[in-house]
Amino acid sequence: MYIHAVSHYLPTQVVGNEHFTQLNGLSNEWIIERTGIAERRKAAPGENTNTMSVEAVARLQEQADLSDVDLIVGATYTPHDTIATLAHVVQHHLGIADIPVVSISSACSSLLNAIEIVEGYFALNKAKRALVVVSEHNTAYNNDQDKVSGHLWGDGASALLITKERQTEGDFEVLSLLTGGAAHTGKATEAVVLKPLEQGVIMPNGRDVFINACTYMPKASQQALERCGLTIDQVDYVLPHQANLRISRNVMNTLGLPEEKLLSNIQRLGNTGCAGCAIALSENWSMFQPGQHIVVTVFGGGYSYGAMVIRK
Amino acid sequence: MYIHAVSHYLPTQVVGNEHFTQLNGLSNEWIIERTGIAERRKAAPGENTNTMSVEAVARLQEQADLSDVDLIVGATYTPHDTIATLAHVVQHHLGIADIPVVSISSACSSLLNAIEIVEGYFALNKAKRALVVVSEHNTAYNNDQDKVSGHLWGDGASALLITKERQTEGDFEVLSLLTGGAAHTGKATEAVVLKPLEQGVIMPNGRDVFINACTYMPKASQQALERCGLTIDQVDYVLPHQANLRISRNVMNTLGLPEEKLLSNIQRLGNTGCAGCAIALSENWSMFQPGQHIVVTVFGGGYSYGAMVIRK
């Protein structure tokens, strides 16, 4: 399985920390110290997870031929429409008939769940060119006035063309991929929630999320490396879920890797949910060198997690 | 791949057509003639897709050992929580650590998308005992006063234990399974929608849904039969998506099958979304005889569809 191309879309409006200083009295320094976030993007009126998905796919079409895509897996926990989902809207945009189309949520971990679902379709010979689209419209469900987590969230989308066979030398090969759930643990089902009919996205147990994210991302990364026979010193970059720069640094520390190997966009984009890692992959695509290994690792609400090792 | 056991949960409150007569002036006879629906269930305050999922799984535990479930795929388009999804809450209920957990939506078609995702995990050898849980809380997102579609919807949930290897002689073998999307067609992305932040579930183009449902369910059924080398006369029962009795009858007519072979619960339950077919499978489980073939076929908003042939 190969990642042949990746694109991303970001809304143009930038929201700096001063917005939350005015609203909630949180200083720029306090927000940066606690989260690493300096600014985030906010979708314009009329934009949503579906429109941002189509924008990301339109950019992917500039890089790759999508006319023979035979599977679409969308992902979001901030849906614009749960029936005409982002995957369906992308199919509509591409005009491709009679292919499997589904949208998923495993919260912030969904990127890797989506790629694992693609892996299954490839194993079944039911697909060989799959489009994965991750999109979050956090600001639609967020309460800016929430002093606990209102300042964390940003909007954005990304699209990846994943193929069963190698297309070009520049493709990333997926060497190993695992996903898991840790919903059995204490506060997993209540620490981060988004109840569309109630109060939107809230994080009543940030400390519990922090501890579990710092536990599961390194653990999953090590498991994924073991499964493909690699050691930690062969890792060139780690791309963790973009939830909080302190979590990312903690993950690097636990893995025994220097901060130079950390890929991060949370400073500019905030927590863009399941889209964060894919956007970062897109932003850094041309920097990666042949032979380099990247570990993508995710953790999300409901306490789902995953790790993927890819080699350029 | 085998369906080893299935259960269902229905809320206790029954809503008869007289509710909509009082509210919207729609007579009992008019509703029955147009939809086949005489009554539907409504979740109690405090119930939602997550709690109904756990109830369905608790009933499945009375039939089967779920302690070694190694994959959970949930499905709903009426989510209570898009982060701590129904699949996560079920994992929490079962207390099983470190297994893949994901919730999906392909609207009313999700049951078959979920089973196809399971099929992929089986092919990858990443799972061998999977739990599929389908749950809809339509009444949470429905406007009873909507004269067009307010009277269609009901609540309910179902859980299925799907295994890679046969467990007992009573298992249903999955002979073929396909899913597809038809979002490329005209009104696919606008005919049925559920925008959580806007007006809930509405169906502004019921006629277009009707026509496409009546086209795609027979077509997918025939494709699924061909793929496993069966002919239409070998079909003992057809279980179509429970959207409208007139659609179901139309599907039987197109397939050239008599109405005795139609399985239906819409009369008592209304449209229970992606849970409808699974609930019907559970309700009729003990009626099926060894060697019988059943075609399950679905169609949903976003214009997704699918068909599955199973043999007892």
C-alpha cells in the first residue's frame, strides 16, 4: 500500500490568540505555553466539512488523476451532514459511479482508521486506488467562550490518494499500520465529547486525555516499528496527532527522539482533529527524502489510537 | 465470513399515526397507504444511539460470548456523540482493550458498509470476531411537524457478531457482499440530508429517493446473486432497507418475487435507518431454515447502496 499524493485546504481566516484574550482573558503567552498554539484557521460562512473536503480533493486533482478512484473513505467528527456525508459529496464532485463510499469517525484518530479500512479493501481486491479525505470544521461545534478548550480548535481538510501498487518512486510505502481503542479505560467516553444536540465539543477531563495521549502514542509507535522490523534510531520524523505541542514533545521524549524530528503544525493551525496529521504530511511532502522513515501516530477522544510507519 | 448471532433493542414508547393526525392532519389511512407505517418507536428521555447500542449488545451477550471480540464497527447517521461514538461506548461496555474501534455513516446503507469493513479486517488477518452495531435515534433529529417526512422515522438498534470461521451449524454464511455509491446522480447529495447544526433530517426530494431506491436495490441484489452463482428463484427471502413499504413492494416486483418472500418491519417500526434490516434479521432469526438464502439490500441518502446474500 502506497501514499501516492496528498493535498490540503485551509480556510483563509486566521484567528490569533488575542481573540481569546479579549473573550476569555487568556493571554497569548499562557496559550502558547500551555498548547503551543499561536493561531488557527476558521472556516468562512458557507464553508463546512463537505465544502472543505471538495476543496482538498480539487487540489489533489492538480497532482494526480482521480478519474479511476474506486473507493472513498471520508472522516470527520464535525459533520456538516451525516447522511450526505463528506465522502458522498466528494463522490458527487468526482462524478464516479458505483464505488464504495463511507464516512467514519474515530475522533482525532480517524486518519489511520480510514487508511486501515482502505488496506482491507485492497486485501479483498475490492479496490486499488482509494481516496481518503479528512476534514474538520471544529469552529462550527466549538464554543469560543469555553475557557478550558475553546482556544484549541482550528478548521482544515486534507485528501490522500492511496494505491495498492507503487505508482512512482516518490510514493510513500506503508510499512506497518495499526489502530486500537482504549475506551475500556476510566474516562475514555467522557473526557472529550461532541454531542451535536447538546453543547458541541467540550473537554471536561483534559488531564486524563493528556496522560493517555502521552501513553498510547509512543506505545503504538513502538509496536508499529516492531511490526516492520525497524528500530527507533531509523526514524527520521515523527508526526503525532496535532492536539497540543506539550503532548507532542512528551511523545518525542518517551520515544527518546530529539525535537528536530518532530513534525508540527499546531502552532499555526491549532487542533484540526483527524485532519491535522494529513495536513502536515501535505505541507512537508516535498521536504522528505528517499529512504526516510516517518512515524504517524494518533490519539483521540473515545480513546482511540493508532500508528503507521511509512518510507519514502 | 459468518453471522453467528444478532440481537436488537427497541424503545418501549409506541407512537401511532394518530400523533401525526393531531399534529399535521395526516390520516392513519393516508400514512399507511403511502408508507405502510402504522406505528414506530420513540426513545425515552436519556436514551440515544449510544445507550441503545449498549442495550442491543447486552442482549447479544445473552446469546454469545463477546469477551474475545477483536473489532467493533458502529454505524449511525443520528449520532449522540461524534467523538465518544457508539462503537467506543460499546467497547467501554465490553471492557475489551486495544482493538480497532470505529463508527461509520453511509446513511441508511451503513449496515452493509460496516460488514464490508469487517470483511476487510478478516482478509488482513487483523480480526476474526467482529461486532457490528447499528443504532438510530431518528426522533432526536426529526421534526414531527414536517408534513413531508416527519411521520416516517423510528428509533432502534441492533448488534451482530460476525466471525471469520463458522461457529455453529446455525450460522449464516455470507456468500457475497457489495456496496456502492451513486452520489454522482442528480439529487443524491440533497434529496435526504441531516445537518446537525441546521434543521435535522429532512427529505426535500422524496420522489427522487423513491426512484433511485427502486432502481439500485434490485440491481445490487442481482449483482450480489450473480457473484455467488445463485439465481433469483433460489432466493427464499428479500430484506430490503425499511424505508417505505411501497419501495419494498416495488423491489420485489422488479425482482419478480412474490410478496410472501418480503421481510418487513416498517409497519411496526417505521424507518429505523441503518438499523432496520438488522432488527428484521434479529426478529426473524429463529424462523429461517437450513439452506435458505436471504438477500439483504439497502439504499440510503447520499445515494449509497448495497446487497448481501446469506445462507443459513
